[in-house]
Amino acid sequence: MFVIKCPYCGERDQTEFSCHGEAHIARPDNPAEVSDEEWGEYLFFRNNPKGIHFERWTHDHGCRRWFNVMRDTVSDKIVKTYKMGDQKPGVKDV
Amino acid sequence: MKYSFYNLVRNSFSYHENWEKAWSSPELKPEYDVIIVGGGGHGLGTAYYLAKEFGVKNIAVLEKGWIGGGNTGRNTTIIRSNYLWDESAALYNHAVNLWEGLSSELNFNVMFSQRGLYHLAHSVHDMQEITRRGYSNYLNGIDAEILNQEQVAKKIPHMNMHGRYPVLGALLQRRAGTARHDAVAWGYARAAENLGVDIIQNCEVKGIDISNGKVVGLQTTKGSVKVDKVGLVPAGHSSVLADMAGFTLPINSVPLQALVSEPIKPILDCVIMSNSVHVYVSQSDKGELVVGAGSDAYNSYSQRGSFDMIEHMMAPLVELFPIFSRLKMLRSWGGIVDVTPDRSPIIGKTPVKDLFINCGWGTGGFKATPGSAHVFAETVAKGEPNDIAAPFSLDRHYSGALVDEAAAAAVAH
């Protein structure tokens, strides 16, 4: 179980949050024109790294806002949390 | 040496000190026809069927730890095939058919016990779901009985039928049950080695050599090896291996926990499973209650789940069985499960020629072990999936022909 630092509310227990998978996946601008392969990649295929993972969480039982988390999937240690729209941190930045 | 009553008696004269080792520890050879990466039940079974039914001679199974030490040894050992869709029904019922003859086929007691599985319904919607699935099962030749509240109460008298989420009925599969998970890995390992398969433990794959789009070799912690065909059968590390071969998978790896209670006298002679309150429980032959429930929602390779999930398992358990409320839980553990978007596995070809994959079994792969191994062996041997395996190709994530199996995980998703 983690303690997660919500960018809006500060540190709270993990049970207040829920995780919604990989972050920074852009929906194709022209869905009608992309191939089945590109659309499948966008919908289903994920990096799932053993190491640093960028993911989306919501603070369901708090401010109800979405934000991004940078977390190590081997140790479960949270490296950084940041607001939606903020620049994706580089692994070397932190 | 064949395991038999005669050999049991014969070995008793030497105080059981002269039994042969069930499998040896051979050195990695420089070249193989087929290498299976992953020494769990699915991988060892694949090697066994490749050698036995498809005439492949020169096979190795590479396992980074010890055989059966991954998810094969970390599950709740439940076996059933009452899935909704035709594709899943064919695959999982193929497995149940093989389970029924497995102990004698392998000459190893896998302790397959068809004690019956009750899938509980707690609402009108649940009753409709089990009725729909039950009829779908009939049509696919899978045994299913739809029971009402009275029938369930009679069969499981110590279950609380009138809790916050009352039990209104159940879908019963009598051919479902449990097996001894370690014995499945050991039995397949012993039988495979008897057919000449090299089982290499403590041998982790570090790289996959590809030349002109075809797999040609593997880099391992025990050196490099040339190979003609490779079958990847990793639970929990599918994406890591796929990354080595230069492609991605539609998979997220998440922790799934289970726990066992202190051993008690026989109290539960069947498997209980509930989607809605979300818990499943059976009693092992040692007397422990084996309890499982949902996975965590975040990606992790830590083999450790969160504490709040344990509470989410225990709350429905004691609501259904108040009699269990004072039991102590002895052990809990986590495994990493590879979850696909439709909760169905991926069996078949990859973008790399002669590199095949069998993964994404999510939270319910143990039950499929013999069926999965059998259809994957054919896929590797012939280079094309058979009719049972074909719907589970990686390509379905491009075509949209998902096998969206809500019954797979016993959880709404």
C-alpha cells in the first residue's frame, strides 16, 4: 500500500485513489483515417515496463481530480507526482 | 522408474532412500530445435506435448528460477470451464478433458479433485447472468446446473444465505474442482524429461537474437544458444520478453494475492466463487482454506499486493461464512499476472518469425494448463494455431475480434 502525494491535496492513503493505466497516450487526431494497426496500438497496446512507469491516477475520495504518477514498478516506489498537462519528467530529471 | 504400488513396496525395503530423481539438471547444449522460455505448468506441458505428440526431439525448457516457482505455485488451484463464449468454452473445456486423464497420462498424481464449483448469484442480474452462461455452457457441451436458493442452502448449510447481499442461487459445474499445483509442474517436468527434454533451471533469458526477422538464438545467464523455434510462455514477464524481441503486447502486469488459513477439519467439500461480493474459497487436502479475490489495479512487478485487497477478500468471506470469522490466516502471497484488455489469453504467432507466444492468462491460467500447453505445442510444431487456439491470436487486438470474457476473472470489468 502506498502513500500518494496528490498534487492538489498532499499526501493521502492509496485507498483514496484509483489507478487508470499508462499516461501520455495521445488519441490519434484523425480516427477515421488511421489504419486498424494504429488504432489497435492506441487502444490496447501498452509499454508495461519493469522499471519506471508513467500512469494516471484519480483522487476518488478527495478532490476527484486526475493527475500523473511516475513510479518504479519493481519497488513500487513513487518517484514523482505531477498535474495533468505538465511536462512528462525525464528519468534523469529526478 | 514408473511410479506404481509395486515400486512403492520395493522402495520401502530401502527406506525410500533410493528413489531416482524425478528430473535431472542437465547442462545447456549449444543448439536446440525448440526452446520453451518459462518452466511453469504451461511451459513444461508444452515441451511434454511437443515431444510426445509432435515428434520434436531436441527441446529445452529454460526457467529463470525453479520450475513451478512462478504463478504455477502461487494460484488458488481452481479448475473449471464454465465460460460464456464459444472460443473460451472450447479452450477451457479442452483443458478439463485433459485434466481428467492427466494423473495416469503423466504417471504422477496431480490430485485432480472434481469436487464441484458453485458460482454464486446475489441479485436478479446475477441470476440472469448465470442463467445465460449456464445455457451457453449446455450448448457447448459443458456441464452446468442452475440452482435456486433452496438447493444451494441444502448443499452448503453453513453458508449465510441472507447477508447484506443474499445468495439467490448458483451456477454449479460438477466437473470443476481443484488440483495440486506443484504436482502439475513436477509431473510435466518428469514426463517431459523421460521423453528427452532438457529442463534448465536458474537460466534467465537476457536477449533474443533475431536475423532477417526470424529468431535464431537466445542470450541467457548460462551462455548463448542457437535455436530454430522459440515458444515464450512467461507469466508475469511477457512484456519484458516481448521488449527483447522488439514488439509490445496489449498487456498490463498487476499483482494478484491469495492467502490460506490455519488447517481445520473438513468443512467445505466444494469450491465457492462469487463475482458480486468477490471472493473464492476452497479447502485444501491439508485442511487450509485457500482464499483469493481481485487483483490490484496498478502495474507492478513486485510480487506483493496491497493490504487493502486482503481486507476486500476477508470481508465477503466472513459475510458468506460467519463460521470462518475466528480463523487465523497463516500465509499470504502475491504473484504478477499479465492481464489483457478482454481477459482472454494470447496464443500464437508474433511479429518475429518462428517466435511464438502463450501469455496473458491474467488471473485464471492454472485451470487451463493442460489445454493451453497442448494447443500451444501444436502451434509451435506446425507454425500455425489450430482451431481452438486461432481466436486467441495477437491480431485480434487489431481486427477487434476480442474474446471479451467477463467470466474469466470472476470479476466485473
